[in-house]
Amino acid sequence: MSDPRPWTWAAVFGGLWGALEMTAGTALKLARIPLSGALMAALALVILVTLRRLQPTAGVCLLAGAAAVFLKVLALGGVFPGPLVAMGVEAVMVEGVFLVVGSRAVAAALAGALVLVWGLLQMVGMVWLVAGLRVLASWGEALGGLAGRVGTGGISPGVLLSLVAGLHAAAGAAAGLGAWRMAGRVGRRLRGASR
């Protein structure tokens, strides 16, 4: 605890994450870009995995998440639960996976898969909480109709949701591994520069 560097890095990376949420995240939402939440979750994942590899200290992802959430609250001018809950859970998931699995590439891939699937599940859960089961049922019917138009009409909405979740998990695992490898290269360069 006497070395302040991990906590300084956590504050800097959390500030970067919060700044991205305030700028790019807000712009993507206002432009109604599809899958903007998944894109922002992937960026958050890259920031957290990079931080954890460069500073493998327990708790750094939690501090970075707290800093990002604080900046998002300031940017929103109030507390809106959707994005704040997502950011907090993402930080806890990444930290938890690294604590359980250890600082290895497999932890980065697993954290990535969980973070992107969480975003999808959060979206479905928020629709259920705000609009109710009828809206979810109508989404299922719309997905079934869309599947019928592209020649896969026999697929149930649950199977379609599972396929989409699988694609999110694969994209998250790839983003986590990419961030892990990139952070490894950065770490080697930083160690070489400090000699």
C-alpha cells in the first residue's frame, strides 16, 4: 500500500474511461447508433484489462470504475441508473475475474465475455423493468418475424437471444485478449525505457 503508482494509474485510467463515456458515449447515444452500449463496454474493457496488466494490484479496476462513475455523474448532472450501474458492474466483473483466475490472458478473455454479455442482459432487464413482459414478448415476435424473412423462421426468440449473447461473448473475449496483448507490449516498452 505504500507505493502510490497503482492508484495513480487507476485514477488516470478511470479518468480516461469517464471522459470517453462523457464524450463518445453521449455522442453515440444521441446519434442512436446500434450497439453503442456494446461498443462502449468494449472500450471500458480494454481500459480495465490494460490497467490490470500494467498494474497487477488488487482493487485497481474498482478504483478506476469509481473514478469513471464519478465523472459520468458530473457529466449527466444527476444520477441516471442505467449507465452508472453498467459501469460499476463492468469494473466489479473485471476485478473479480482477475482476482479469481489470476493475472493471465484467460482472465482477460473471460472478463471480456462477461462484460459484453452483461451489457446485453442489462438491456433486456431494463426493458423488462421499464416496459414489462408484453414489450419483451413483442420483441420476441418481431425477432421471429425477422428470422422468417431471412429464411430461419423456425428459430425461437430464446435461441436467437442465445446466439446474440454468444456473439457478444466472442467479441468480448477477443477484445479482452487484444487488450491483454497490447498491454503486454506497452509494459515491455515501459520497462525498457526505464532502464
